[in-house]
Amino acid sequence: MLERERYAVVSCHVERPLDDHAWRRFSRLQEQAPGGFRIAALLRPPDEGAGEDPELWLERARQAAARGPLGHHTHWGGPGHARPRDGNPAEQVRREGGWLLQAGVRPTVFCGGGWYLDAAVAAAAAGLGYADCTATAFRPRYLDAAATRLGLERPCWVELDGDVRLLELPTTHSLGMLARAVVNPRGLREPLVHAYFHDTDLLDRRRSVALAAALAVLARRRRPSDLDRLASEAATQQLPLTRPFAR
């Protein structure tokens, strides 16, 4: 059973895909595949209203897809504000996903900005054929108890209305959580580890060094995998079912 295996996957929330300095740092790390991890690039789509170049974005998305899994990471409030402020969050996901497909870019996973996921957004992600990694095994400190999010610890199927299902591959560790866990012999209790970081972490030398060290240790304590392999394997197994959005 998948739940009994001891594996790890790694993803990066690429929130500055058009920042040349951040992109070079992330590209180099993805090419190096530290610890044998094929790092998933969860890219924030371009915001043309903020002057972001869609053609350069597509070029870089294709580069990332050649090096590892590619993800769709929606920021509903613009480049600097991840969670929705108003409007129709699910419609933005569908619109962005349609644009990506029309451009020949095919992400395989979705992650909502600010860990936002509701039933409509989950259905939009499922409709685009994505697996999801917006659920977290931890509560982000900046979110209050009433904030819309999904808390899960293990891969599962999220059941939605209309017999729709979304494969959920939860995120379990931030960079800080992972760095603390790997220095403790009993720090990694979870058999299934999904660690994430931001591209901006790579602009800080201390955080960049901590990430490289943590991934080296993680690779010795878990079997390195990636989100696409995990999704493929999970889809063939009898995972738990959950209905977190049931009324």
C-alpha cells in the first residue's frame, strides 16, 4: 500500500518566474536535482495587467517542464497577493488552465495560492485533469482558523459533487519544518513526505544552503520520487475517500 511506503517528493512555488535572478537560481537547482529529487515547478501564471510577458513565461514554463513535473499555481489577487479577494476563484483557474492548454503547456498538478481550496476550485482542478497538492498537513501560521483551506496528511481522493474526484497529494513540510525535522533522528515521523519551498528562498544564501543540506539528508531517509510518479502510482491504488466540502 502507498501509505506504508517511505518516500519523499519536493516542489517549488515559483512566484517570480519572470525575475531573471530568481529564475536562474531555480533553474540551476532543478537541473542539479539535489538528492535525486526531480523538483516540481509550480508556476504562477503571468499577470498581464501587471505588465508580465506571457511569451517569456511560456518559454520558461517549457524549460521547467523538461526538467521535472510542472504545476499550475494560481495567485488570485495578483503577483503579490495569493488568496482570493473577490470574484470567482474557480473561473480564474479554468481560464488560466485553458490558456495553458491552448499554448501547448500541460501542467499535471495544481496548488492554490495561499493554500486556498474550495469545492468549486477543486472541481475546476479536476476538470483540467490535475492532481492537487493544496492540502497541507500543517496549518500555515499566517492563516486564521476560519480561513478556507484543506487539511490532510496522506494522499487520498477528494469526492466532489457529480461523482467528480480529485487526487490529493498533500504538502507536509515547509523548508523550515524540513530543516528542523532532518536534524532530529525522530524528526521525520511521516512515511510520506512532500516538502515545498519558494523560489525566493533561493535568493537568501542561508535558506538556500539549508535547503540543499535538508534535501541531502532527506534523500538518505526516504526514497526520492516526484509528484508525477506519485500521482501515477496513487491513481492505481485504493486510497481513502474524503468529502471535505460536503454540505
